[in-house]
Amino acid sequence: SIIYVITPTYARLEQKAELTRFSHTLLHVPNIHWIVIEDSPEKTVLVQNFLNRTRIHSTHLYVATPSEYKMNLTDPYWLKPRGVLQRNAALDWLRNNTSPDDDGVVYFADDDNTYSLQIFEEMRNTTKVSIWPVGLVAGLRYERPKVTNGKVTGWYVLWKPDRPFATDMAGFAIHLNLIHQHPEAKFSNTFAVGQQESTFLTLFNLTLDDLEPKANMCTQILVWHTRTVRSNTPYEKAMVKLYGADAYPNIEI
Ligand code: UGA
Ligand code: MN
């Protein structure tokens, strides 16, 4: 089957570095289609050029997060959800551009996480929803589904363990057929804080029994919720003063 990798992305100093790093992972994965959705009112030159130069089969979309849902620099990182309308744009694209009976797997892969190559092969034979642990998340070395006799029976998590599907976005993949069978299923900025994943998955009429535990019955960490330290550039004015604007032009980074 083909894996549709859905990646929201937004402009910041680290964006091209993140996309470069992730694209180098994806270059090693056969049979993928990368859907990159910019959080922007238009396609940016940076992402457009970037995707044109990579050899990954990709689709480039954009939708801006409305300002009331956009994070302020001073907000705690968990206050507002990120990537919501962007993932929905990709779901719309899939519903309009693939067939209901196509054999495809959908994975929501943020641009800053770290992905083993193995995780893509684990998710490739998803029937309904595959699930696996995520490393470096929620103040823990990892969170993981609880597996008993080959079946998911609950969740080893601390934060809101009563969530129906207590997984991070990086911890599951869903078959394309389900996306078509449930055309109303999407993410929403009105879902409870931190519960995009769980609330989204409840929209597919699934039971825990439907979940397919991967990564050796959820005993291996094959994806990490890494977060990149923000780079500051406080010395730009001093550079221009010392060398002149011609010596320190706006080269794309
Ligand atoms: C955690 C989860 O891992 C995310 O999948 C989830 O979207 C997020 O929480 C949430 O609660 O909404 P975290 O590392 O805190 O993720 O979030 P980011 O990595 O900052 O953002 C997730 C994705 O959305 C990234 O691909 C990022 O590029 C994108 N994003 C972020 C935007 O499109 N717009 C923004 O303003 C910020
Ligand atoms: Mn992240």
C-alpha cells in the first residue's frame, strides 16, 4: 500500500532545517506521497522551492490558522492546538483525490519529530488503525498502549489516562478506507485541549479491539516527539552595523 504522510508546517527560522531533515528520512521510504500543508494564507516561495527540489512525490497545500486560534509567543505550548485546519485540508484532498477502495495508509507526521524507517514499514500493513509507542513525550521517556494477549486494552499514560485513545499524533496510522467511510471525521480547534488525537479517533466508531498494535506489541520506540529549540537572532543589527547590509543580506535559511 501507499503511505500518505500528512505534514502541517509553518514559517519560522527553523522551518527549512526541519523540512530538510524530515525529507531525508522520507527519501528512504518507498511508496509514499507527502502532503505538505502550510499554515499560511498562500504558498510560500521557500516551501514551493523546497518541494520542487526534493525527489519525494508530494502535494503542496495551504490554509492559514485564524488569528484567534494562533499561538502567541508567550502562550504555553499546550494552550492552543496546532496544525488543525492543515490536517483537515489534507483529509479533504484525500477524499477528493483518492478512491474509497484504494489501498492507502494515512499518517499525521509533524515536521519536527524524529522517525525511524521501521515505523513506516510497521504502519504499511494497517487494516483499520495501527498504534505504537511514542518516545520523549508528555514529560516521560515514552507513552505506550497497553497490550494484553496481542490486543490493545488500555494506555500507559499519565496525562488524562481516561482518554478513549490516549496517543500522540505520531503514534497511530489509519487506513484510507476509513477516511472515506467517515467523510465527516476531521480535527477541530474546538476539541478539548490536548485531545485532537483521541477525539478524532472517536469519530470512526472504533473499539480498542480494532487497534492493531505495532512495534513488537508496543514494546519498541520507533518515533520520537522531538522538539527543536527556538533559535534567536538578537545580533542582526550589530552585524549590519559592523559589515553593512550588503554583507549581511536576507539569504534564505
Ligand atoms: C503536539 C502533537 O505532537 C501535535 O501533533 C499536535 O498538533 C500538538 O501537540 C497540538 O496539541 O496541537 P507539539 O510538538 O507541541 O505537538 O506541536 P508542534 O510540533 O509545534 O506543531 C505540530 C505541527 O503543526 C507541526 O508540524 C508544525 O509545523 C505545525 N504548526 C505548528 C502549524 O502548522 N502552525 C503553527 O502555528 C504551529
Ligand atoms: Mn512538535
